[in-house]
Amino acid sequence: NAGVTQTPKFRVLKTGQSMTLLCAQDMNHEYMYWYRQDPGMGLRLIHYSVGEGTTAKGEVPDGYNVSRLKKQNFLLGLESAAPSQTSVYFCASSYLAGAATQPQHFGDGTRLSIL
Amino acid sequence: GDSVTQMEGPVTLSEEAFLTINCTYTATGYPSLFWYVQYPGEGLQLLLKATKADDKGSNKGFEATYRKETTSFHLEKGSVQVSDSAVYFCALSDRPGRGGSYIPTFGRGTSLIVHP
């Protein structure tokens, strides 16, 4: 059982380049989330989705876009990368049923550096 | 809004020492509470949870009790090992229909370093 898989694991970009981070889950979870983790800042929610075809902004959405065309996939896009977006990005997913009592399942992260 | 406050780290202990990591919360509803652990180079994974007052979550020797009267969910372990070195996150998730949402609120994390 793969759980939550993030692709790629590492990436180096130049300022202004674009890229897409892919998250895939095989647990049939309705909820999916994208976070960034920076030293001393904990986890900050970028965008989330409560189901296929729906997305919503989190705490720090600027500079990012997302899409949830299939239930099992949640894509995070950087249209024009900036050095401030250097971070570790985590995807997570969880069940809708009994949502408040359900834990999130996390991927192992994508380490992104913007030069 | 909801918030979670954890003690700042790093917490540095010798092997076999007793561990406490404090966590307090504020919530508009009646939340579920979670502890997650993050080992170096990995994502967060659930360590334990409690969904109602006075519940005790436990796993791998770690315990935490949901204290509604003190709005706390402190993590404890009687005898830590070097392999417990990691970052620990306290989190809450509010129940629906009480002004909360399904979006969890995380503390900033507490780094634990255990020396042999």
C-alpha cells in the first residue's frame, strides 16, 4: 500500500521557471492538502481540496495554483518561481467521513530550491 | 480562531529519561487532538490521537490525555530512546457544525534530541 506519494522528491529551479508538483494517494480519501514547511514556521497550508473538482485557498496561497481533476491526484503549480518559495512541500490526505476525528496521511515531501 | 501552542525546543535528553512535551489549545468547537512525529527526511506520521475529553491516546510508549478543563494534550514517555529523536507536532481538528472546519490546526513543532 503506497499511501501518499509525492513526485519529484528534489528539484532545483531558476527564478521565473515554472513547475508542477504531483501528489497521488491510493486510500480513496476525499480531502487533500498542500503544505509548506520552513524552519521555525511549522506547517503552513497553501491550498486544499474537499473533493474532485474543488479547491480552496489556505493560509499562504499566493504564487501557487492547484488542481484536483481526479480524486486520487492533487497538483501544485508554481507559475513563476521565486526564491521565497524555496521550501519543503508536503502533501496530505484524509477521509471525509468523521473528518474531525480522522488523522492526515502525509507524503515524504518535495524539497524545492529556487536559485 | 483555533490555535495550538507547543513548548519551544529543542528538548535535549539522555537515553532513558522521562519526556514531557507540553501542548495547549484554543478551539471554538469540541476538537479532536493529535500528536504527529516527523523523523529526519520524512513526512509527518500519526503518533496518537484522542477524540473526547479524558481520552488517553497511546502508541510506542508515548501517551497523551485530552484535558478539556485545562485545554491541554501533553505528550509523555517514561523512557526515551535515541530512536525517538524527531520533531513532534501537536494538532487539533474541530468538529463540523460548531463553527469549526475540517482543516487541522498544527503547533509549530518541538524538536527532541536524545543522546546515548
